[in-house]
Amino acid sequence: MEKKALLTASQLCLNYIGQPILDHVDVTIHSGDRLCLVGRNGVGKSTLIHILQRMQIPDSGTVHLPPDVHTAHLAQEIRKEDMEGTVYALVASGLGLQGESLTAYQQQMAALDRGQSRGYQALEAAQQEVERHNGWGADQKIQEMLTRLKLDGTALTSGLSSGVLRRVLLAKALVGNPDILFLDEPTNHLDMQSIQWLEDYLLRHVPTLVFVSHDRAFVRRLANGILELDRGTLARWACDYDTYAQRKDAALASEQQEWRRQDQRLAEEETWLRKGLKARRKRNMGRVRALEQLRRECRQRRQREGQAQMAIQEARRSGRVVVEAENISLGHDQQASLVSDFSLVIQRGDKVGIVGPNGCGKTTLLQGLLGQLAPQKGAVRLGTNLHIAYSDQMRETLPPEIPARKIVAGGNDFLDAGGSRQHVVSYLRDFLFTPERAQVPSKLLSGGERNRLLLAVLFSKPANVLVLDEPTNDLDSETLELLEAKLVEFAGTVLVVSHDRQFLENVVSSTLVFQDKGQVVEYAGAVPDWGQLGDESGPESRLKTRKKTPAAKKEPKARPMRLTFAQARELERLPEEIEAREEELAGLHEAMAAEGFYRQEGSAITAAISRLESLQAEIKAAYERWEELESLCQKQEASLTAKN
């Protein structure tokens, strides 16, 4: 049985600054389609969704959407200035007249509570309106959405963060039971439990769906087809995401092979034509016309943009122990603790994920572990020679009117990256910014571009500890996979807050999971079954952990000095001494590589070689001594713990 066509778009064309965003695009959405729209950041995925919803007019082409087909949309970007009233009212507006009657009833109830109502007569009239529109069942659905997405219906939208507002708008899109639901990055700002609830809800209640998402686990569970926007053309793949990825790689390889054959044929035909009069006297005009067509085809190729080449600038390595927290409780001012009686040791090279419900205290935990927030109880000790780079999830902190190039380099034309001086435009190319996009104010960048800009700022400074807060939001799959590879290769330490299950499984060596009453549990690796998070129904529901947070029975005692005074001073001084020697060694290498070095007097050459060997031995000995002192520190700590 053929599925019903709900929306048909034909020959859509759209150009931006002379570049085709949509090049004669055709698409039909049938009942039962759950299509994931994929493509690199900035190719026009959000623009296509706007055009399909008739929220934006293309340069040419048509969109046929029957009047009886109801659509709803969650946009990637939100406009706070367009929102007013309560959360309940905004969610209810997704229900049309039903929602209006429910909002009016809620307003009368609130006014009556404040003593401002015209009386029970007005409330009764509002109640009758709700009944006339069969609104009570809809009210139950609104309340369910508010509960599931952790929203306060009485809160005013004017005071909410962008992340909370996105959850409000998601609830509005879901509550109306649309025939076609368009979602642009729906998992942004949702915690694990909310994402899994959303997946279940969409599978049960939303038969037709078009969505953009960076969350590969979300895509794998929901999509029964792929729409790929690439270089202005839209291709439909009737398969799941993993099959698409395999077929796409094969298709790109085939395209490159065909282009090589085409280039070879063009070179051969150009050589034939250059033979001059002899060729033309043969009157083989068909061959000449074929050559002209081949030239046109080669000119019309649209090359794919290069892959991101982002590189993390690694600082000299830190001490073995990066962070040690002992029985700490964390909170703000006199408020209740968000983290209670938590102990943890993070060592150099650990990759630690942090997950938990929205508002549970993940950022507070990060601040406590980094020494930015004093614990209410317990102690945090930071290791030696830490160079910390910290990126938060709030892209609103990017100066909206400042271009990307000025944000990265502070208004300068050059920056030091990877030990070399590099032009800022060249550096931004590695993060897929063209020279034109590097000049654009950050407020006009797409969500993925703003996230890449944050990564460009973060990776421009040498670091041996990376702290990332929701780094995967809005990234395309290729950039996301490259980021994963770079973090795995990174020799330093990584702390990352993320709701992206696939990302955590690919990167982290352990996961800190927030549970009830401020308890944080550490799991080895990523959590194998995210669905069990927070489920405390019985012993079988608990996942095996590497180490559970010990409950503090008493206030921690002051810890005795682990090293003698002289050893402690030596440990503190060693990183600077190593750095100074390595700088001298680098300068010596540069001098010896210079032209003419070996044409000077033999005594100068001998002295330089002798100093080179001496420096290498000193650096090796310093590193060994550093390791020795840290090992001694750890052994003494273990001994003290056993005695206690």
C-alpha cells in the first residue's frame, strides 16, 4: 500500500552571495517517514526546513502543503524577544483554540488567587470555554510535557535561559500532535533521561518526522531514512544511519574516481585539439562538441569543503595526580549541597565524563574540582604544572558583534599555535571557516559554526587539562568524529560534560553519574545502559562501578605533609626548571641547524655539542626525579590511608 504524500517540494533553488544553497531540490514527505536531515554545518539544513514549512521563500520552486496537514517546528535558534507570558501559556499555544481557552482559564485562576478577578462568574465562563473546546484532556497532556521536560508552568518565559526556552518550545511542538514534526537539534539542553523519554514519545506518538541531530544514538533509534544535503543537492537514502554512512563513503570514493577518469579524458582531448589544423581538417565536429561539454561538466563541479584539521595545542605534561578530592560537599552560599561527600582522584591522561539531570550540579562539580569553588566540606588538591583550558556550553558568551577572527586572535592578525606563528585566517581554515565566514560577526554564525569557534579559541592555547561543557552540540558528524579522535589522542587529561551517549562511549575512560541527594557515582568507562541511570529500584538495577563515593562518617582530618619541606619545594620547582632547559635545548637545536654553523671555529662547535648532550641528560634526570617525588607522595598517602 502506497503511503500518503503529506508534503511535496519541487525544484527549490536558493542562492546566498552567489553560492547555491539549494540547486533544483525535490523532496516528498510521506506519512510514516522519519527522516534525518544530514549535512555539514552551514550547508543550509535549517534553511531547507524553514522553506518546507513556508517560513522562508526560495528564489524559485514550489512547496505544496495541503491545508489539512498540520505541522510543528522546533527551531535551532530562538528569539527571546518574541516570547512573553508563562511557560504554560507558551506550551499551550501549540494547541490552537484549545490552548487559548486553557491559558485564559489558568489566568482567571491566578487572578482569583490574587484577589484581582471579576469573580467566580468570569472563572465559570473560562471553564465553559475549555469544555466547549474539549480542553481538559489537552491540559493533562500539557502537564505531562511540563513534568517530562522538567519545566515549571508558572515561570515567566522572560527570565528563562536559552536552554530552558528550547525545552519549552520542544514541549509546544510536541503537544499539538502535528501531522509532520520538524525538529532542529532536539536533544540540545536535554539530559539523558529526557532524551530517552523523547525517543520513546516520538516512536509512539509521532509517525512522521523530519529532524536534524548530531546525536548519533538518537538518529540510529529514530530514523528510517536519510535526507542528505550536500553542495546544494538533496539525496534521499532509504536506509538506516549506519548503512547510509557506509554507502556514502563508497559514493564519495566513486565520485573521486569518476572525476579522475574525466580529468584524464579531458587532458587527452585537449591534446588532440591542440594538434591544430590537422584535427580540424578532419571535420570531426562531434568530437569538438563533446570536448566543450566535458569542459562545462568539469567547470560545474562543486568540490566538497575540506575536512576540519583542528589540532589541540598540548602544554608540557602535568604531574601524575591532576585532581584529588576528599569527602567534598559543594554548593553555593548557604544553599543545600549539590554534591555530597564525594571523593575522587584524577590522574594524568584520564578522560572523565560527567552526566546527570539538568540543574543537578554538573557545572558546580567542575568548578569545585578545578579549584574555582571552595568546598563546603572536605578538601580539593590540584596537581603540579596544570595548564587548564575551559570551554563552557553557553555560546551566548561569544561577543555577538565581534567577527570570528577577532575573537580567536584578540584583534591581531597572527597567533601562536602549535609553537609556530600562524595567520588567524589560516588557523580558522582548520576549523572549516572560509576567509569570508571568518569576517562574520558571531551572532550571524550557525550553531555548529559557533561551537567550532569555541573549539578554535580553546585549542589555540597550550593545555594539558581540557574541560569541555557540551562540546558536541550542533557539530556535523565528520567534525564530531574528528573531535573524538583528537581527544582520544590527547596525552593530557579531559573532563567533559555531555549528553551525547556515542561521544562518551568513544572518548571517556570513566563516567561520573549524578544520583539522588547529591550522590555522585563513578563508573568504569561509559555507562553501558543509560536507561538504568537513576533507577534505584533494586540491587539488580545498579550497574557495576569501579568505585563508589564513600560516605563520610566524620569531618576529614587535616592531612600531614607527605614530603619534607625540601622535597616539596623541589617538586614545585621542577616543572619550571624543565621548561627552561627545554627552551634552551630548542634554541640550541635551531642554532645548530642554521646555515654556516659548522663553518665556525671547532671549539665553538664542540662546546655547542657538549652543551646539547648535557641538556638532554639534565632534562631526562629532571623528569625521572619528578616521577620519583610524585611516586613517593602517593606511597605515603596510601600508608596514611591504611593507618586511618
